[in-house]
Amino acid sequence: ALIPISRQALLGCMMMGAANFTAQISYYWGLTRISASLGTLIFYLYPAVVILLLRLRGEALTTRRVARLGIAFVGVALLVDITGGQVDLIGVLLILVTILTYALHLVIGQFVVRDVPARTVALYVISTMAVLAAALRLLVGGSPLPVTWAGWWPVLGIGLLGTVVARLAMFTAIKRVGSTQLALLGVVEPVITVAVTRVFLGETLTPIQWLGGGLVLASLLLVDLPPKSAAAQA
């Protein structure tokens, strides 16, 4: 019963899948050049890009949103730490491509998920990503497949938990609690990621980069809260 989908919604899911596929490819490529903690904190500029994309379709640019944009951009500038010259700029550019395409995927998703069950959206978005990944591998080749469990468990973890379960949970959350509450909960993710990379990968940030990361996280807290009347009705 969840398989049927309108042509318009299918096109939206395919666009979401293509954007998300591009985001993942550029993100993992970027992680070959910069640390996971730095890449994650820069990636959380994406809410600011979502705001700009929604502005292009006519949504108001409020004072809170302008402040959020300014804080986020200053935070990323400090994270990159251009004056220190220690950050690979190509890696940063790849993360910026990730930000743009992931934000585009979210903006499209706001309209698709509104009328289509979350599991249906997840099915067609992830299927599109799988087809594109397989096509890219056939066209340009790739590294050999893992031959040991130590090589396979990260792939399976990212595929099943980081992609399938994560996307299904995200689309369901948008439908149940709305994008505002989802954004509030999303603040936890970069904090957890930085902590995990510190414990398991031994990654560290400079003091100025910690300041930049703090500003990025602060910008995430400046979400647009619903009006009191709407909150009361909910």
C-alpha cells in the first residue's frame, strides 16, 4: 500500500535522492582531506543555506534569521582558520558542496513529505541514491570491495543506520513534530560527533576553531519558534 506514488511526488523524491547522493559523495571525499570533527562543524552551516533557499521562494528574512546567518558564517570563517593556513581548502569546498546539496534536499523534502507517507518517501529517495551510486561505480570504477568484516561493518553501518534508518526517522519526524523541533534536536548531533572523534580518532581543534564551532552551534539555537497561538493549538 505504500508503494504507489504520484508522478509529481516521484519526481520530487528523485530530486531529493540525487541531491542527497551528491551530498554524501562530496562529504566522504571531503573527509579524506580534513578531519571529521572539522567537517561536521562546517556542515552545520546548512540550516543557514536552507534559510537562503527558502528566501528565494518568498519566505521572509526575519531579524532572527539574519542574526543566525551572520553568526553561522562568522563561525565557519573561524573554523576554517584561514589566517593559520592549516586547513585544506579543497576539503572545505567539498563540504560546502555537501551543505548546498543537502539543504536543497531538505527544502524539496518539506513539500514532498507533506503529502506522501514518510516510508514511501524513504523508499524512493534511497532507491534513487542506490541507482546513482551503482551507475557511478560502473562508469568510473572504484576501490575493491571489502574482503573482511573489519572492512564491511563501517559500510553496512553507514548504509543501514546512517542512511536507511536515519532518513526514515527524519522524514517521519518532519511529519510528526515539524521541522522546528527537528532542528532543535539536531543541535545535539555535532556535539556528539566532535566528542566521538575526540575519543576514538584523537582529533583536536585549535582554540579559535573551538570558538567557531561554538558560534555555529549557537546559530542552530536561533530557530524560528512558532507563534504562541499555534503552539497552544498543537
